[in-house]
Amino acid sequence: MYCSGCGQPLAQGQGFCPQCGRPVAPPVPPVPGFQIQMESYAGKVKALAIVWFIYAGFSFFTGIAALTFAQTFFHRFGNWNNGPWLGAPGYEWFGWSFMRSFLPLAWAVLVVRTCLAVMAGWGLFERAQWGRVVAIVAAVFILLKFPVGTVLGVWTLVVLLGYRNTTLYNQL
């Protein structure tokens, strides 16, 4: 190491130059290596995978509860044909039977959403290339599911999108 003022050779640990008295600049700490970045990113991906599993379970059980309630409600009150819109001619599409016809579709959406969340969690946990793609697709689908879906979707997109994150994920 040399003095930045006069060029005098300096010994290790010397605080001032013996020739000109200029203070020696402290050594620059090393920049964190690629391995440290990889370990940090791997921890983020693992945490994201665990949260996807938790979201899948939470979404599945709350969906079952809501759809069971809706099915029971529409079955119990589905025979009412009186009222200003329920039995009037031309307004049949407002009836309970119309709403009850959407329940199978709602069950299918629940199963697909849960399977997509489980696949995203599993793919991220295994660090598979398809897992990243499935997680990004699932994140886009749940962005409008406020507030938990929005937070998870944004977090997933932040962790998985971008050149740096793509490169780090490919290296895992």
C-alpha cells in the first residue's frame, strides 16, 4: 500500500504517512459476492413458496365455507317465486335458480385457483423453471383478490421479475 499524497510505501495498519503526514484511507470493504446474493435470494424464494402453500390452504378452506353457505342458502330459499323480481315474467334471470346455476362454476374456479397456488408453491420450493412461470401467472390472477391476494401477487412479481432476479433464479 502506498500514500496517496507522496507515494511513500506504507506498512499494514499504519494510520498516517510518515513522510507527509496524510491520513491513510481506510480499506474498502469487499463487495458482497455472488454467493451471498444467491443465499439471500434462495431464502426469499423459499419464504415465497411457503406463503403460496399457506395461501392455497387458506383460500381453499374459506372458499369451501363460502360456497357451502351459498349452496345451502340457495337451496333453502330457492323455491321462492314471489316478490317484485323473482317470479315476474321477463325477470326470471334474477331468480335464485339463475344464481344457483353459477355454483358449479364457482366450485371449479375454487379448485383451479387452489391447484394453481399449490403448483406455484411447489415449483418455487423445488426451484424449477416451470415453478417461476406458474407463480408469475398465479400472481397476476390473484392481484385483484384484495388484500391478501394483492400483497402476495405484488411480492411474487417483485421477487421473480426483472433481469437480476431472473438471472439469480436460473442460477439456483
